[in-house]
Amino acid sequence: MKKLRRAVVMIAASLPLATAAVAQETELGNAISIELNAVKSTKEGCTLTFLVTNGYASQIGKVVYETVLFDSAGQVDRLTLFDFGTLPPRRPRVRQFSVPGIACDGLSKVLINGAHTCEAPDLADTACEAGLILDTRTNIEVIG
């Protein structure tokens, strides 16, 4: 009887975590989520850290986004390619990109201009761009 009670308590305790995971998966749906999670100034420039999640049920073999960086005056500083690599289905991944020659406080906005490469044979051709979910935890705006 004690084992049964312990099992019931363990199941009940894990329900909030399972519910949160299902809610996150439901909210994301069939899309890719990109969050600018952190920025860090270095001697060479600025390191951007992204949390990216593939909401599809199939793996994305490789995704590269054309990215536009805007300076603090709102002018285009540069166009660059960010290679997010392989994205497993429904699992978050962290990707970092070092941008030389610019201070993090000199960036005001990041524009995901489109998918330069999207290798996802089991998904639609527009999978890497359709319904792209963008967010930031920094003072740098992320748009697309």
C-alpha cells in the first residue's frame, strides 16, 4: 500500500511539469521559435545567444537565416548569415554567433530577413519561414 501511495504522489508531483511541456508544444505548433536570449560584449564585438526550437515533428537538417543587424540609430549595420545547424524535433537548442566590430549596446534591432537555407525534406518548402515565432529577452528588438 505504501508503494502505491508513493507512486500516486510521484505522478501527481510530475503533472505540472508534463502539463507545462504539453502547453509549450501546443503553443509552438508547427513553427520554429527563435529567441534572442542573451548578448555579451567582447573585445572583438558582440556575441548573440539564441534559444531556437523546432516545433515540427520532423528534424530540420540545416537552417541558415539571412540576418540584418541595425545600429542604435536604426540604420543597417550589416547583412550576415546565421547558421543554426540541425534542429531536432520539438527540442530547444542554444546557438551563439560572434559579430565582430560592433558593441552589443550599439545594436538596436535584429531582422530575420528570411531562410537562406532550409534542409527539411519531410517538411514543406516554407517550413523554416512560415509562422516563424520571434522573441527577445534583451533590449534588442527581434523582428521578421
